Amino acid sequence: MTIQNGAAPDQQHDDSVVTHSTLGAPSQSTLRLPSGPAVSHALVLALLLWVGLPFVLLTGSVLWEKVHPATAAMHAGDWLLKLLLIALIVGLLH
């Protein structure tokens, strides 16, 4: 058994299934949003995208690349703030 990136191949496969499932969830959820105020839907989309993209990537960097959790949390907060601001602006303009 070879170990790549600090984990056994079976464990990496399990992690990739979880990652792909998490990345697919935001797109599935946005297809089912009811019609209503554009701002609230844009904010929900921003939160879903945050869970689906940067949160998953930063969790992986903490687990596999040994990035300090405080650094990852700072970057996660930065991504969240940017996504929420963009969603708010686009929702107001829509």
C-alpha cells in the first residue's frame, strides 16, 4: 500500500467522494429556490457557495497540507465576507 499526501489511497477516495458531494450540493439547492426577493436568494446562494467551495478547500488544506487552523479560519471568513458582499450588491441590482 502506497501512501500519497499523507493518507492511504482508500481514505483519499472516501474524502474525494465527500468533497464532490459537498461541491455538488450548492448547484442542486439553487435549482430549487422559490421566487421571491432577489437579495435574500442571493445571500442564500452566497452561503451555499461558501460551504461548497472555500470551506471545503480550506478544510482540505488544514487536513492534508497542515495549514494552521487560525490561518484557514481567517481565509474562510475573508471568502465569506466577499461572497456575501457580492451577493448583496448583485441582489440589489437585480
